[in-house]
Amino acid sequence: MTRIQGAPADVASARTTDFDAVVVGAGFSGLYMLYRLRQLGLSARVYEAGDGVGGTWYWNRYPGARCDSESVYYCYTFSPELAQEWEWTERYPAQPEILRYLNHVADRFDLRRDIQLNTRVTSATYDQATERWQIGTADGGRVTATYFITAIGCLSATNIPQIEGLDTFQGRWYHTSRWPHEGVDFTGQRVAVIGTGSTGIQAVPEIAKQAAQLTVFQRTPNYTVPARNAPLDPEAYRELKATYPAIQQKSRESGFGMPFAPPERSALSVTPEERQRIYEAGWQKGGFRFFLDTFNDIALNKAANDTAADFIRAKIQEIVHDPDTAELLMPRDYPYGTKRPPIDTDYYETFNRDNVKLVDLRRSPIETITPTGLRTTEAEYEFDSIVFATGFDAMTGGFFRIDIRGRDGLSLKDRWAAGPRTYLGISTHGFPNLFMITGPGSPSVLSNMPISIEQHVEWIADCIAYLRAHDLASVEPSLDAEDRWVAHVNEVAAGTLFPLANSWYLGANIPGKPRVFMPYVGGVGNYRKICADVAAKGYEGFVLTPAWLAVR
Ligand code: NA7
């Protein structure tokens, strides 16, 4: 059978233009949302810009791309059968393995027939007369839906800095999240990596192994902790699978979506020797365990945080041979963990290689890209390739790439001009029947994403089921409920050290972006209770419009 590339296999569905729900994105969120919509008996279409499913894990294929959450927790929990049959191989899953997992999920639950690939949604307008969303795609397609659901990911709009001269560069340049599918061979090349966030920190050691020379351009040094990746121990994995449901429940009720209870001790409550021992144990366990298993006030108390920051700086000094390079790699002007904490494999060690050099962009910013490389205020460099590991227009950038308009033609971009405004991070006033999976104002990026995604998808599916059971045409948060939620998100963040760093959580990485703390830092378990309570109270804070009242 021939079929149009990317069109759903089911021909009837391909011809349909009116759906109960349209979902944007076929990553972790979009796949599970489709599954739940189908369970409700609704017609749904998922649009995906890529030519495969996988979302973040479809796009981010740079060398060293790997999840920072542990594989056995970074997965769906909704299907006990799926959880039992899938076998992760390493402590932290590499990008190709997660992509295989998501493709397996798409096949196992027969999801592909309602997913249209290679199709970017460009507009979504709420039509008050019909109470439907009118959705436009880049290929000129037009469909309508009662519910418009964004599953666009928090980190999907790439940030390619506006540096003069990029168009004149005669070598090759790449952004890590738009990596060529065939891979890149840097053998023998002079390579620049710009950016030292989680991505740069994963990519640098891998690129250094191939390139003739690697120059790393650092604007802000980062605190990174060894991941200590390794193959999973089959015996321990079997034991864990035997208790999976209880572990998964623990994740749902936890602070960060992982089944680790925070230790009941302050970093300031122990002797310096004991503290050193605890940090060293965390450093050896590796990854987020350094943050999660050591002390309970690292993110809350500056003096406590200083002890963690001092410990990491001492490690940098110990690992990196050249004292000047070590000094440059040491963060000193923001608390540990207040920018997304990276984890690494041999990042600091890589700076001991003869072919790797670190350039401090604070001291000498990039002036221009030249045809043969780039020039800072201090020096000129020649490169065959430039890699931008410069991150994303986080949390709101993905929304603004779509022209989303609610009641009275109100544009989401205008409504959020001073920063995103949501109720529960799921909905926003003026946009009836728009649901956002892991939107700003929800724990999202401060949590183990699949756990937060499942909670949102299930909440949205329950909400839609409620609307239909009660013959309600639409749901939309009241302005008052939204204002209170935004104030609460800010208040909780203000009680932590998070606002002290120029992070993408605050939009600080994008010139001109309003400085607003976007994720909800109140904890996955607490947040889950709040959402459940709102639903239990008949969707408190939302305006529900009965179908018979709706304008026709
Ligand atoms: P990040 O964490 O935003 O890191 C981007 C890096 O690029 C960071 O070091 C930035 O410095 C740097 N950057 C950004 N713009 C520039 C310009 N114009 N010039 C020089 N350097 C720049 O993105 P990642 O992709 O590493 O990680 C994103 C998330 O993916 C990660 O947190 C995980 O959740 C997975 P800055 O710190 O802003 O000074």
C-alpha cells in the first residue's frame, strides 16, 4: 500500500478534519496523551514536526546525549506490562535507547495511525462561534478540534545566539538539538564548542576524543558532578522490577519525581568532617544523588549551599591540573543547583587533555564569527566546525512559535508578554479548552519529566471526561485563580535560592526575555495533591461553561 509520507496509516482518520482533540508533539507527553484520549473514545490527531516520534529524544542526538535521570525511573509507569517487559541497559539511558523505547511505546499501543509526522503546527485560534479550535499547519493543512493540547516539551525552541558573521562562516556549524541524523565525524578537525550547560558538558568529552583541537567557550562555569554511568546490574534490576509499583508510587509522591526521600539533616547540623564524608559519599554515588541524598537544605539556605559549592570547587581543583583552567571552571557567583545541575562523564578531566583549551567569554566576549572561525575581544581563532551548545528559549519559546489565539483574538504571546501566566501550569485565562502538558507554573523541568507528564496527561484526560459527562462545552481558569497561582509559584520560588542565578528557569539566557521564575518548585507530590484537590472540588478556580449556555 502506498501512503503519503507522514500521513496516518488509517485513511479515514487522514481525511478527517474535525477532531475531538488535537495534540502538538509526539514525545513522552504526546504519545501518552493520545493513548488516554483513545481510552476516552475520542478522536484525536497528533501533529509532530519531526519525521519520527520521540520529541526531545528525537531531536537531541549530539555526541554524549544521555538522560540525567536514571533509566529505571525515567520511563512511563502507566502500564505495568510495559514496565516489566522493557529492559534498560545502563544506569542512565543514552539518547538512542530512549528513542527506541518511545518507538516501542508507539508500536506497542498502536499509536502511529493517529500521528501525522513532518507537520509543524503554526497556528491555533479559538473560534467562539463554533467553540472549536482551528488549527493550521505549515503545509497549509486546516483542522478543527474541541480540545487543543500542547505536548511541545519545555526545551524545544533552540537558542542560536545572534552573533554577527555566522552566515559568513565557511566551515560547518551545528546546534546540539538539531544534530545531523547521520552523525558528525570531527576526526582531525579544529572544533569550537560554545556553551557549558548540561549539553556542552556531555558533548565536550566525546568531541575531545575525536577532534584534533577542541576549544570550549564558557560564559558561565557550571557545578557538575560525575554521573557514574554503568551497565545495570541484572540482579538489582530484577529486584527493583519486583517492587516497581511501590517505587513508582513513591516517585509520584516525592519532591522531584524520583523515589528518594530527602535526608532529614541540614548541611549545617553536622561537623565539617561528617559533612565532607557525606558529600564524598554523594560524589561517589554520582548524578543527582549528590544533591538529593546528602542534605535537605542545599537549595534553601545559602550557608548550607556554600558547603556543597566549596566541596565541588575543591574537586575541580583536585581534578584539573592547570591551576588557571581550574580557576576558570569554578563557579563563584551563584549557588550550586540554582542553574540546572549537570552531571558528567569526565568533563573536568577532559581539560587535562593536550588538545582541549578553555576560553573565558566573560573576560573576552565573542565579537564576531569570521569566515574561518571566530574573534573574541582578545584573540582570533580558526575552526573547521562550530558547535552551539547554547540551549533553548525554555518553557515559553515553544508556545510562541505557534500563533495561539484565544477568545477575542487574544494572542498568547501578548498575554504572556511580561512572563507566562497559568493556572496550575495546565491552563491559561482567555484560552478555553487549551491544555498544556508541563506548562510554565508546573514542576516540569524541576522534576523527573515522565512522572510529571503522566500526572498532567491523567489530570487533563479526567478533566475532559468530566466536561463530557456533565455536558460542559468548555473549561477555562478564572483570572483570579490564575493570579493566585502565579503569586504562589513566585512566593515558593522566592523561599529558595533558585532566583539567585541567571538561569533559563528565569529566562535569563535569552536577551530581552522577562525575568520570571517559570517552573513550580513546590514539589511533585505536593503539586499532585493540589491538582487532585482542584479536580475533586469540581474544578475549583475554573469557569465551566454548560453546552446549553454556549454561544452558537
Ligand atoms: P543551557 O543549560 O541553557 O546551557 C547553554 C549554555 O550556553 C550555557 O553555558 C550558556 O551560558 C551558554 N550560552 C547561551 N547563550 C550564549 C551566548 N550568546 N554566548 C555564549 N554562551 C552562551 O542548555 P543545555 O542545552 O546545556 O541544557 C538544557 C537542558 O537540557 C538541561 O538543563 C537539561 O534539562 C537537559 P549561560 O549559563 O547562560 O551564561
